[in-house]
Amino acid sequence: MKIDSSEITSLLKAQIAGYEGKLETDDVGTVISVGDGIALCYGLDKAMLGELLVFPHDVYGMVMNLDSDDVGAVLLGSDRLISEGDTVKRTHRVVEVPVGDALLGRVVNSLGQPIDNNTPIKTTRTRPIERIAPGVMTRKSVDTPLETGIKAIDAMIPIGRGQRELIIGDRQTGKTAIALDTIINQKDKNVKCVYVAIGQKNSSVASLVDKLKNMGCMDYVTVVSASASESAPLQYIAPFAGMAIAEEWMEKGEDVLIVFDDLSKHAVAYRTLALLLKRAPGREAYPGDIFYLHSRLLERACRLSKDFGGGSITALPIIETQAGDISAYIPTNVISITDGQIFLLVDYFNEGQRPAIDSGFSVSRVGGAAQTKAMKAVARSLKIELANYREMLSFSQFGSDLDPATKKILTHGAILMETLKQKQYSPYPLWKQVFELFAVQQNYLDNLQKKEVRPFLDELNEYAYARKKEVFDEIQTSGQLSDEQKEILRGVIESFIAERK
């Protein structure tokens, strides 16, 4: 039998053509099962982790599992329109969100789509939601304060631009209030803000946006909302989307403040996805990589060196505790990732202390380097005085006869606690914080009753600013408090007290 070489050649060419055709079909797969917002797809051999997939009816999905036989994807929309046998296509792109100044003043969902009105966001730039954090050599140490306008924080737990400071406490203790006041205080300070709402009620987010609009602050704020009614995948990607939006500004050399409210609900959303994707559960049923999830998110907040633009992202993650238990799994994880924490106590809140900050557990690991010299001068002994007051207060409950030294500590501590009280939505400028703390530090208020402290300080501020405006303006702009200025402040306080009598 004679073998014809031309026949063999044509046969091989046909097989090669068929093989190339098979390669092209790797971009198209089939849904083999769907439910609970999870779709298992067969045939997407070249899919990437985090890649965006297109399902029928314009439903998008994100690849989260790469198994030997199939690909596990979470659906970024309703799974009711998806059924077994449907075709799914690759996009060759990871999940991205639009970025740029066009997002300022807008409320968007986790995919960067506007949900405040029907006006489209006019921007051509997008960024992947996941990104490797800047390396050590591209960073700069934190040395510039990010003032919250809250006396208790700026004095005892100062925050610097590029820092990650955790706000932690039980529900209804004022965690969001602190974050909101910090955003309000950035007005006219060239700091753009991103507020990420995870698993909250739509009404809560709407009232927060209304408050920001009424205060004239929405011009420099972007709100990313993944409410409780949204699916777990959308809640999972929300903080990453917010961080991508913030990074665009940071890399242009701008300062950004980002609030994650809150990462407890984010962890629950991720646990839901992980269990549905049949990943092995660990402690408290959370997957083993929950620590890595939050660390790779928060590590992206930093201060860049001047060679890389000098921009910064300051992150304020919020964690909700159960009955004040900061030793639970998620709280301990995030405490170890961040550069300090502001711990809020239910007992203080119920006593009327606003903000309800526990100065003992709260700490800032880098903010002291960024604190202004004026604030350092008046707040240096604040934590020790409050610790002495709390200790004496617990002992004084057991004894009726107190010596004069103990009475003095208790009186001064009570006045100090009263001075640190502050109404919501009323952040203080630096000069006002420094002046009030200077007055209480010099014991000018120790003869007052607790209920007289706030009216006294309000009248004193008005009196002093009217007479020594130039001194306070200098403190505000320079951040310094000289010995000469201290003498002027003493003189104005003493003249006020003399006139008041």
C-alpha cells in the first residue's frame, strides 16, 4: 500500500486547525451549577483569579476559585436569571472601578456605578480593585497631622497623614460619629475623603449623605455603599473599590482620608462567600486567609515619599465588638494590622461622655510624631492625669474619708473629663483645642462645678478670641505655642475670670 504524503499533510493541517479552534473556545464556558450567588463554570481553563466574567442578561461575576475541573465565580448581581447550561464568557480584565475627580460628591455602588441619581459619571479612567501595596522604599514616615477636630483624639491619640487608626467599640457607641466628624473637619484642608459603607441600612447611608450635604462637605467626599440588602460579593469588594478610588488621588500627590464602616460586616460577607465556595472554615468559621484579606487592604494606606508624589491615604477602619470583647478573632486581627486604635466604651457612653473614648486602651503608634508642638505642650500629661483619676475614682468608692491630695486629683479629673466632652458635628479648630486644654491644665477651672464647665469655656473662647485674635491665628497657622504666647493666654484667662466675678 502506497502512502500519499499530500494526504498526510492535509490531515495534519485539518487537525491543527481544529486544535486552534478549540483554543479559542477556552474563553467561553458553561454554567454547571448556580445558587446562593455562586456559579460553578466548566471550560474556562485560562480564567484568572479576580477576573470579570459575563453571564447572560448582563450579569457579571468574579472568579474566586480555580479548581482542576471547574471555576468558582461569585455573582455581582441577581442569580435568578442564571441557570445551568448558560454560556459564560471571559473578559480578560480583572474587576475595575472608575476613578477620578468626577466621583467627588457622588454616591456609588461597589462597581463604581452611580446610585444617587441617573447622571452618569464622566470619567475615562478605571483602576483594578486589587493592587499590591506600595513597597517600603516608596514610603515616607508619618510626620504631618490629620486633625480630627475632636479634642480627646487630637490631644491623646493623634492621627497622622498616611496612618491606619482603628476605631473599635460596641454598637451604638459613636464610632461612625468620630469618622463623620473627621470628614467634616477636612473642609478647606485639601484632603479628599472616601466613605465606604458596608452592610448598613440604606436609610443610614442616606441620612449621612444628607448631613454631609447640609454641612457643605460633599464636594470633597465620595461615598461607596454596599448596603445590607446587597449581595455578599458586592459587600466583599466594596472596601477594595473605595481603596482603588483613593489610590488614584494619592498617586497624584494628594492627601486622602478613607473610612471603612465597618470591617466586621466585611469579614462576615467574606466568610459567607468562602463557605459557599466550600473553602475550609477555621476559627469562628472564618476562612484561614481572613487576616491576609484585611492586611492587603489596609497596607495600601500609606504616605508616599516625595520622589513618588508625596501623596497619602489615611485609613480609619471601624470594627464592632460584642460586649467589649477586643480579644475576638476579627478585632485582634485588625488591631495587629493597624497603627493604633481608638477604643470606645459603652459605660462611658451611658455616663454621657461624648466621645466615649477609653484613654487606657486607646493608643496611636505613630501619631505623636505628627502632633503639632502646640498640642504636645498642653496634652503631654493628659493620659497620666486621666489614668490617676480613674484609679482614684475606683478606690474612692470604698472610702468616705478622703485626704486633700486625693480630692484634688478627683476634682481635677472630673473637670478634665468634662472639658473633653464635645458635641457631634462640631469639630474644633486647633487654636480652640489648645486654648481649652491649656486652661484646664493650668487649673483655672478646678473651682467650677461640672455643669458650669461647658458654659464657662464657651464664654471664655468668645471673650479671648475677640481680644487676642492675632495670637490664636498665629497658633492655628504655625502649630507652635511659645512661652510668650502662654503668658498672653494666662493674662486673658485671668482677666476674664476677674470680669466674670
